[in-house]
Amino acid sequence: MATEEVCYTREAALEMAIDMESKSFEVYKKGYLKVKDKLGKDLLKDLALDELKHRYILEKAFFEETVALHDAGYATSPSMNLTMMLEEKPLTESSTDQEIMIYSIHEEKRAFDFYTGMASQCGDAPMGEMYKSLAKDEENHLSRLEELYESVYMAEM
């Protein structure tokens, strides 16, 4: 998917980000309730809770309040680019654990791309740092999902 050069207003960008975080939370919450694999279930729970934190940061920023952002302390490994190899399918009631993980990988890639784009558009503006930090968090989420996918599903191949 090609990224598009678009200039959003501050409020529009924040609204889009808040909506994206809300949708991601719902995806991970539903996945958590459905996935049987303990490692996958635990990871989806962690990601859902992180998305709630992100939404809180964005909602506070909407009202021009700053929230202290800090490095999560996770080392991020380079992406395996699984989104290029794994076909994303809409989630249904009959989605398998593997399909939920694939969808989640794509979800994180979309969030990472969005925040990276917003950070570059904002440059050195205060919002730019917030978007850079959120992009780093999403990159970490992507890395964790890819590592889990590789250890559980690619090991079976």
C-alpha cells in the first residue's frame, strides 16, 4: 500500500489516530477472547492495554495537554516484513489463531506507517516528538507480533 502525501490539520490527525487506536484495541480485545495459544493471548492483552495508553496520550494532546512520553525500554529488532508475505483477511467468528495474528501484524504495520508519516510531516514541532514516540511503540508491537508468529506458525511449516 503506497503512502499518500496529505496535510492534515492537527485536530484531524489526532482524530484519525484516536480512531485507529480505538479500532486496534477492539481487534486485540476480540482476539484475546478468541485465541487459544497462551503466548498469543498474553501478547494481545499487552497490545490492547498499550493501545488504551496511546489513546489517552492522543486525547490529552487533542486538548493541548502534554503527557510525559518515555522509552518503553524494549529493544526493537528490524521488521521481518511479514506484511509483504502474509495475506490479510477480514476477521470473522471462524478466524483461526493464525489469522488473528496475521491481521494484528497488518494492524501494527498500518499504525507504524501512520505515525512515521505524521512524525515526518510535523518535523520538530512538539507533536512530531509524540508521533515519533508512538511510531516507536508500534514498531515494537510489530516486532513482538512477528517474533511470536515466526516462533509459533513458521516453526510449523
